[in-house]
Amino acid sequence: MSRSQIMQVMGGDIGRNIFFVPLEDRRKQLEQLNWVRSASVMRFLPNHLRVDVEERTPIAFVQFGQRVELIDATGVVMDIPIGTQGNWAFPVIVGTRESDPLSTRAAKMKIYQALITDLDSTGEKNSQDLNEVDLGDPEDVKVTVADNQKSILIHLGDSDFLDRFKIFKTHVQEWRQQYANLDSVDLRYDRQVILNSDSKSNEPPKTVSTAPKLVVKTSQKPSSRKRHN
């Protein structure tokens, strides 16, 4: 928040009798600003007002059509302050609408936070690989990562995000060799992965197994018979 934004609410009280300033009304007006999480306005005699503002903390970008804004953990959307575009490094959330009620956006943001927490739970910062997170279907969280060759869409379902993402990271180069036009990877199923090509390719979906292979090693016991020359 800038001082000028606060003064848009409080500036009209300059020069007024301090006892005529409606403190509660001003507090509510400040909390209507999308960057303000909470505010307080206090009266100090003989002629001072003190304004305290707690700002919201953005945790992702959110896209509405062609417009991109910031969003916090409760689903409140905030404008990107001028000159700060390069200060943020978040994935872009899609699959939500500006017209959605706050409760709907808040529920989706809980899913997003669970995803990020799980991906980064081992300290590997896997969330930094994400370009986009699609929260349109709560039963199938989809993420887009930037691979060396092109972006790939990953279906992660609604649980076990880290385990499934690790499968992708472990096998993606192998899948690339098998499937030149790899466009998306569906990891929602146990012990198998569905690979899909891009729309320009005529390749049908391909199912590959992720079950561990059983390797049997045999060794020959030394003979008990003595060799006689």
C-alpha cells in the first residue's frame, strides 16, 4: 500500500475536528482496499490520527481472461502495483473465475496450498518448476512445467502430489524418447501412466507401467568336489 492510497480514504479528515472523524467508518473503508487485510484507526489528542494497516500476502498469480493479478491464501484478488511486476515469482493459477464467490476461491486456494506444501515438503522446491496450476477440477489438479523442449501438462489428481511429481521427474526424459510429441502426462492411476501427444500429432495415447521391475540375480555355488590332477 502507498501513502497516497491511504490518503484517498483519510485525506478528507485533515482539518476536521478530531472528535468528528468516524473512526469505525474509516476502518471499514480502508479494509475495502484489496491489499488491506486489516486496519485500525485511533484518535490521539489533541489533533492526531494513527492508521495501522496489515497488508495481504500474495501467494500466486491468477489469470482472468487476458488479465493477470495476484491472489492471497483466502482467495482475495489484488492488483499488481505499478513497477513491481518483476518482484513476484509465482505460478499462475487458472481454472477460476473473477465472478466466483470468495468462498469458492478460498476453497481452491486451500487445494493450491496443499499442492505447494506437498511438493516442497522435502526441501527440493519442486514448486519452482511450475508455470501454471489449473484448479478447475478439484479432483484433478493439473500443473504445467517447462521442460527443456516444451511445456508439459501433468495430471496429479487430488492427492499424493509429491510422489506423482517425482515419477514425472524420474521418467520424463525416457518418455520423451518413446513419445516424440509428448504433450501431457496423466499420473492419476496406480502403477501406470498415460502419455498423450499434442493435437497436431496422430499418435494415440500410450500407457506405460511405473511398477518396479523384478530383477532376479542368480549365482552358482562353488562346487564341493575337489579337482584332481
